[in-house]
Amino acid sequence: MTKRLIRLAGGVLGGMAAIAATVTAVGAAAPQSRFAPDVATAWQVDHADGDDFLPPESGPHPVTYDPAHPFVPTVPGGPNQPTYRVADVTNPILKPWAAEQMRKANQDVLNGAIPYVPRERCWPAGVPAYVLEPPFNITVFVETPKEILMVHQNDFQVRHIYMNVPHSAHPTPSWTGESVGHYEGDELVVDTIGLNDRTFVDNYRTPHTDKLHVIERYRLTNGGNTLIDTIRVEDPGAFNMPWTAVQRWKRAARGPIEETPCAENNENLFNYKVRPIPTAARPDF
């Protein structure tokens, strides 16, 4: 039997019971979240392929598909045959080593290999790819006096955003890094460093180093029914310049977050010849 073992920036969180306990402990003392009138408010991606970032209005942008091999997402009942992602390695943001690594991954796909994204193998997505997690793209914000928790339905991934404090001098690299936040007017600004280099920044398998620095600006529009995350990415080890991406959600119907475990009994479901599903050698309870 496979046991899920996901390491998070603030430790290991096991199951929805821990989340419920956190919400209960906060109680009336917690300020009301500016993004969620109650902790049952969820956000769902509201553009055609939420697995990809939206480009900024101008300036350097994230990697997208190779124009010679357009990506077609899976759409239930849609007219087109879905395809796998083949990255545009000519994007000028990429350092030569990163472009070459991606070119080799592209060739594997064109030769018939099946690519994957972290959630398909039960690994944390990292930052900024945390916001690219459809079809389980439901996130709630739980705000306490000292931190905001971003709770993702997919395998209970949680980000801890510590409010109004500086970064640690030397944060230990981790899957979701060290995120500190503050409000600038109605925007929540989240600054993340301390990320390990075991994740990709997107679903085109764009690599990064442990020098990755991500700044996100969350704001509400459309009468509070649309949430926009404008993301600035900087990594002098992997990118020639800082670049910007956007993710956008719509407010979903209120209701409980469903339990969506990943690793249990899913070891070889698709027979992927890629990174194995994370396992634990012994129970942690």
C-alpha cells in the first residue's frame, strides 16, 4: 500500500482534519479574509486551459507551446483530439541550459513518450505552478492574525503565507518555499523564496534553480467574483530576465472541500515511465 508523504514549507499536514482544527482554533479572533467571506468559499479557474498561465499585457512572458506543435487541451465533448505539451524553447527568457533540457524533453514527447505534470504522480507542484492545478483547481483562503493558508483540494496541498514579517536570513529550500505577505491596499502581495529545484515553474517542464524568487499580487475584480494573480518570476540561474504571468479564477459555489487523495493505490495506474509516486518507508503515526 502506498502512503502519501508530501513535505510542505510549514511541515507535514495530514488530511482535512488538520485544516478543520486550524479553522476552529482561529475562531472569532481571526480577521475576515479579504478573499473569502467564509472558509467554504472556493475559487475555480475560469479560462480555457487553466493548466497554462495567461500572458501579461506586455513584456517577457511564460513559456507556451511550440507553434509547430499546438497544444490542444482535453475538452469533454470537444471536436479536437487533445495533444501533449511541446514547449517553445525559443522563448528568450530561457538560459541555454534550460532550453536544451526542455528541447530533449520535447523530443521524447515527439518520439511517443508520455509527459506528466507533478499532480499526476502525486508530487507537490511548487511555486508558482501551485496555481496551475486543474481539474482540482479549488482553493480556499483561511486567514489568521499571523498567516494566510492557501488550501488546495488536490491532495490537501497547503501554502503558508506569513503576514507582515521579513524573510528568514537563510530559509531551508522546500517544495513551497518560504512565503511572506502583506496587503497593499486591496492587493495581497506574496513574496516567495527558499524553493528547492525539484519542481517546474509550469506544465511545459520549464526548470528553475534554488535562486527562484516569485512575487504574486492577488486582487479581486468583477464585484468580488473574479480573483487575479499577477506573478513575477525571477531566477538568474535559469532565466535571462524576469518575466510575468497571470492566473485567473472565478468564485465557485460554497460548500465543503472534498477529500481528494492522490497516491493511495495509484502506483502504476497509467504505467508512466517517469518519476515514481512518493512513498513512505514507515507510517508517521
